[in-house]
Amino acid sequence: MILDHRKALVVYSGGQDSTTCLFWAKQHFDEVRALCFRYGQKHVAEVDIARRIAQQAGVPFEERDVTFISQLSTGCSLTDSNVLMDKEPPAPSADTPDGRITPPNTFVPGRNLFFLSIAAVYAREHGIMNLVTGVSQTDYSGYPDCRDSFIRSLNVSLNLAMDEQFVIHTPLMWIDKAETWRLADQLGVFDLVRHQTLTCYNGIPGDGCGECPACKLRRRGLEKYLKTRKNN
Ligand code: ZN
């Protein structure tokens, strides 16, 4: 299979991070597609939001059902309505000295592993060389599969698995939420990201519920960025 280096596939959820990545990809590649996953999340509204934004961006959009992911493990508050959500994003001090982390209960084990693996098979089928994901080690919420070491390792594994030369791009890996807002602004989509995306774990678009860890992280970043933004 010949993979085209001008084509990119964005793993897309309709949230702040992946929407910023969608427009980043549009700037860097000639042909961009978006792939969205239903994984048993309580708030599947995000799939509709993702589809709408992709449409506005003129990006072909597809969704895949991977609900089996949430059925493999228990205790995740994003997929199990019996589990109460952790209130705060974990502080960096939650990292232990040996580098192991205790993920919050919003962690879906294997999510990015499955998403990127499925995305790579899809990309291979469509001759797409570049995969784009919005993971970030800087504000990584304690999710081990958002770290750079995991993404690099998976990139190697996917290439070995299919004997291909995929390149996984992580434009947000080393920037924090405030800098992610700046990037959206530079890409000309600050207002779109602010008002249309869905980051909130309680399923409320835009500024969200304000109470869940995702809203808190998003708002802190926004406030920090707005202080430095001209003409706001
Ligand atoms: Zn929220």
C-alpha cells in the first residue's frame, strides 16, 4: 500500500483539543479526513458536534462504533453511570517518583491504543500516511496513553504491524491548555473552538458545566490565555 504524505487522518472527538488539531491538520496537509469513535461514552452528543464541526471545516467525517472498549473494564466514570466522577484533574504531584501514575476515574483503559490502531488501519485503507491526535503530556490529566513515550512506541508498533510508514502527529504534546487556545487563535478558530466544541464530561458544549475536571482544566487555560491575548 502506498501511503500519501499529503494526506492526514485526525482522530476527532469534537472537543477543544482535537478540533484545534483538525484545523492544524488542514493547514499542514492537502487532504484531511476526520474519524470519530463511539466508545460507550455517556454523552454521545459529542459525535453529533464533531460531525457538525467537520462539515463546517469541509472535512470528510466518519464514525465507528467501538463500544466494546468500555465493556472491557469497569470503574470508568465516563462510561459507567454508577461511578461518580472525580472532581479535580489530578495535580502533577500525583505522579509517583518511579514515574507511575494513578489515573483518575475518567480514564478509559486502552482508549487511545484502540483509537489510533483502528485509525491506522483506516488510514492504510485510504492511503493516508499521517495520523493526528490531540493528546498532550503537558496537561495530560493523568492518562498514561496521552504521554509522548506511548505515542512513539505505538507509532513504531503500528509500522511494524502493517509494514507501513505511518507518522503520528501530536501538535499539542508539549503545550498546555492556554497555549492550545493560542494555537486555535492563530489558526483563526478561537471563537469556533470556544463556542462550538464539547469538552465537558457532563455533555454541555462551549464553556460547559464549569464543575467537571475537563471544564476546570479548559477554563483555567482559557483564563490564562485571555490575560495575554490582545484585543480581547
Ligand atoms: Zn463540565
